[in-house]
Amino acid sequence: MKKNIKHTFFFPCPPARVWEFLVDSELLAQWLMPNDFKPVLGHEFSFRIKPMPQFNCDGNFHCKILEITPPKKLVYSWNAGPGDGTVNLATTVEWTLVEKDGGTELRLVHSGFDEKENMDIYMGMMNGWAQNVQKIEKLLNPVVDDGTSH
């Protein structure tokens, strides 16, 4: 029962600009979660949110950078559990950036949802990734208030 999350997004800017949203800890926190990310091969980091008991998750996602090729590819592990030292979610996140049509095609593959008990979090993350990555576009192109709206 192997399931993967796959999404493709397009941003009308160069890959280097989109890359910053994947590797800058402060920018990551703006669209995804608080973290202690550093763009260094082998770096172990975590994303933190409130506990999600419905997914048997304490809200800490433990990650390790497995591959990094700026500004083209970033791969890291994405593991979680109930907080007692066990891991009940052992997955991999892969980002690929391709220069295309004057902008950047960003591909996400989140793989490793192999266990039946991971299907609920898989469904939640399927939509969650799409909603969160869309925040990057808003951060890239903030709305400028010209004072004409009332």
C-alpha cells in the first residue's frame, strides 16, 4: 500500500528565488512551520507544530538533509511519532526545481506512506502541502496597498 504525494507548481520567477523559500529557515517558517533548517548535507533539523493526536503525532517532524543541489534539488527525510521515541511515519520529501517558460516549475514528491496507519496523515498532508506551497506565491508577490480600497 505505497502512497506518494505528488504536486507540481509554477512560479513566474527564477529558480534561485523559489529555492530561497525551500532553504531559508525564516522563509520556510512563513509558509510551512517553525524550524531549525540549515542548507547543509546531513544536517538534522525539525519542523514544529501543535500535537496532532488524531495522527499519533506529537507535532515534531524530524528531518535530515539527504541531498542538496542548489538551486535544483533538495531531498530530506521526514519522520514523526507520538513523542515516546518511536517513529510511526518514516517518509522522504523531494523538491525539484526546473527553469521553464520564463519561470520555475517546482515539483514535490513526498514518498513513503507505506503503512495503513499512515493513510490519515497522508490525506491531510496531500491537501496541506498544496495549501502551504501556494503561500509562497503570496510571499513572492505581496499585494501592494495603493490606498484606493475602502
